[in-house]
Amino acid sequence: MKLTFNDELCLQSKVHDLNYQRVTLSDYPYPWTKESLLQLYKSVGLTPLTHYYRYGCNEGLNPFLELDGIDVILTPENRDKISEINTWCNENIVYLSDSETTDDLYPEFWSYPTDGIDDCDGYAMAKQYKLNTGIVEGHEYPFFTGYGDLGIKSYLMCCWCYPDRTGYHAVTCVHADRGDFVLDSRYPDIKAVTDFGEYEWDKIETPGGIWKKVNGVEYDRLIIGDVTSPPSGYVWWRNRMFNDHAIGI
């Protein structure tokens, strides 16, 4: 894939980071704008491109529109689309645990809610799929259709639930330019990863279906660590996907 450096996107990412940390300099007070940041760059002989090569790459800035599938620009329009999918799935899926749907045959396994019934991982997987394809009303299998092309990349994520840390929960995570945001079956709107005091993020899916530990949150972003084992039910689902060619991601 050919990547083209985008000044506006790089500036927007840096401005967000500065404003989140409430950085203030003598000649450049908070809040920052793209204009004030450009003035600062010019005063020290930098451009968005040279700043990125010297510092921005290590800071995690994304200057490439081609990578929007990984880092979504959370414009009002995109936020509305993501929230719409979160709400649509929450309202159209009936919660029922795997033990209940299989008469205790399978206490936990991951699957798409093709019949509109599933537990938290079904909600999470449906949202991941819909973020990629969009919502297609009137389709015979509304939770499992390749029609549409929304193209927002997202990842499955698991967490421990407080106060007793005995419950385990699955959600969908979107890596956006303004931080990491979560689509949760328990909430009608998307929320930043920092807005879940009752959760302890445990592990997250990464490209290629590889799961990694979540080592905390910093500046609205997950701190992703080493490779770890996936949820047991997820392993069952991935094996079925590759053996039966049931679906494609």
C-alpha cells in the first residue's frame, strides 16, 4: 500500500494530544489549534513532516489517511455512524447466555448472533462486522451480511468487571485519532476507554487475530503489551471459521 503523508491529519492528531494534556507554553496558551501549532513549528524550523520524522512517529501520531482502517478520524459524522451501530445492535440482539442457548452443552463459545440472540461476545462481534459493512435494513440475515461498505476497522476486547472481578465481559474497540473508544452492550452510546471505572481491561484482539495483553490506559489510549492467549470461546470460533470457511473478516 502506498502511503501519502497528510499534513492536516498529522496536525489534528498532535493538537488533540496537546489539548488532552493541557500543555501551555509562554507564547502558545491552551487550548491549541492547528494554526497555533503551525506557528510553533515555524518558529523552530519544523514542518508537520519534519516534526513527524523527528518526534511524531515515536509519539504515535497517524499522518496517513490510508491507515484510517486502524486509526479512525472521529469526525461528528463518523461518531454518529459508530454510535448508530452500537445502538442498533443493542436494540436488535436479545441477550441470552451460551449456557442457556445450548442447555449447558457449551458454557462459553463465540459466535455471530445470526438469529438475533447471543451474549456479550455476540454483540461485540456483530458490531465489529457492522462497523466494516454498515447496516443493511431488510436483509434476511441482518447480523451477517457483506453488503455495504462502511470500512471502519475495530477490535474485540475483553475485561474483568468490578466490584468483585468475577465477571468477564466482551466489547468492541475502535482506535480513533482522539483515543480508543468502546462499543458496549451495556451502554447506548460509545465511550472512551477511560470512562469505565467498573472495568479492568484485560486483553484485545490485534490484526491477524492475535490477542495481546492490555497493560493500562494512558491519555485515552490503551497500553498494549505482549501476545497472550485468546479467550477460549474465541479459539472455538476461529477454528470453525478457518475449517468450515463459514465467514470472512
